[in-house]
Amino acid sequence: MMDESAIRESRQMLRQVHEHLLLAHQDLGAYRETISVVDVVHHPINPLPDFNYVTPRRNTAWVSGQYVKQGLDRLRALGRTPRVQYVEGLFPPLFAKTLLDLGLELERETPLMIYRASGADTMLPPASSGANTAGVQIQMIADQRGIEMWWYVWRNAFYDVLTLGVEPLVVGRDMAALLLGKHIDLLMMRHNFPIGVARLSVQESNKSAHLVALAMMKEARTPERMRALLAAVLRAALARGCDLVFAPGETEDDRRLCRELGFIDVSSIICYIARSANSALDQRDGHGTLVQPLLTLR
């Protein structure tokens, strides 16, 4: 059982994750509207679930069903599917019952892996370990050609994909985001051919980073290369002054890899959806007419 200091530290990390996602969604055009003790996140033109949900406000110890309902009603008025998204460890288990009583059902639960910078970061392998061998190199993307190679890998069916599914990938804004420092793209090359990519979303004001996506060519995937690419992601985050990095822990293999580099299992991101949500609306979520195409996988 965790002592009080460990519980406080865990909650602090989870609050950073919560704030990072809110900031990231706002960077992509979503609005945050406060209604009592909940925030209603909604996008004016994009129905993607990532951008349209109710979430308890930061530092709120408890949210009654009455206030959640007000947020859900606001989403309905905006023509959005009623959803609640929250970081599980910030609220007692009874909160889930409150959502069920409101006619919601569990839509998604994604385990969180969190890396907290220690200053020494002794678990990170040397930059050359596993990467700069047998013609393999990892480089940071800084131009349009690199971005095009990144998307070639990401959209190719011959690559395994790892993503948390709560922060969408945006096509067409990559160069602007790089220049603004909002994300970092890494490319793993073998004999001048891309075999792996990773995208890191950065919120410098929050000192946090999110491994939005990682993909590796199936034929080229080895534990050493995956470890090298993930370690490069962590170094890039630390170099930008981030003291927290979070990533998905979708499978046991994902979690094992993260643990080897110093990540710990901390809670989950939970999403509930209205049982009576119109299925046609859900089918349009993420597939409607958008100003910028977006992808949400898993």
C-alpha cells in the first residue's frame, strides 16, 4: 500500500497528464468551457471524440452527477455525443457508479505508463546503444522531407503501431507544430530507409510530454530497436525541459518495454459514453468533413 507521500506524488503526475491533454486539445482548436466543477471540451467543427467530452476540473475532489449532467447536456446542445473522459487515479471508484447512473457506459480504458525525470536518469541506455549499429540511425525531423517520410511510415500497413488514442495526429500542420515547439518527430533509418517513427507532443508550460505515436516496421522490429527509439524519445523530452513523459501501456509487451526504461504503471485514462448515443453520429466521429484531416487509432 502506498504511503501518503507516494499518493501525493502519483496524484501530481496524473494532474500533469490531465492538464497536458487539455492544453494539447486546445492547441488543435478545441474550446474549454467551464460549467461549475466540470470542463466541457468541444471543437467548433470537428466531431472527433478526442475534442468533445466532459471532464472534471483540476483539483476537484468530487463531482456529483448533477454537474456531470449539465456538461453532458451542453455537449448534446452542441450536437456532440455525450462523453466523459477522466484520469482514473484522480477520483474514487464511486465516480464510475455516478456515470453509470447517468446512463453512460464504459467506452475505453487505456493504461498509463509515466516516466518521471530523476536528474540522473540512469536507466536510459547510451544514445548509441542498439541504434547506431548495423546501419541503423535515429534522427530528429526538421524539414518537410522528413515529415513526408514520417507519414509514409505511419500510414503503412507493414508497421506495428503504438498510440494512446487520446491525442489525435494532425495531417498538414506538422511543420508549423515543429517550428512552434509543440511536437518532436523522430525517424529511425536503416541504410537510408525509414523503419520506425515516433512523435512526442510537448507542453513546455506544463513540463510534460506525451508519446503520441510510435511505429516500427514489422520485419525490422526487435526489442533492442524499440528500446533505442523509446530511449531517444525520452532524451528528446528531457532536452526540452520536461520532467514527465507519459505513454500508452496497451499490451504487456508495451508495458514491459516502458518499465525497462524507468516508466511506472500509474492509473488509466477512462472514457464513458451515453448508452443511447446515436450510432450514426459515432460513425461520423473522426470521419466527417474536416478542415484538417485527423487520425485517431486504437
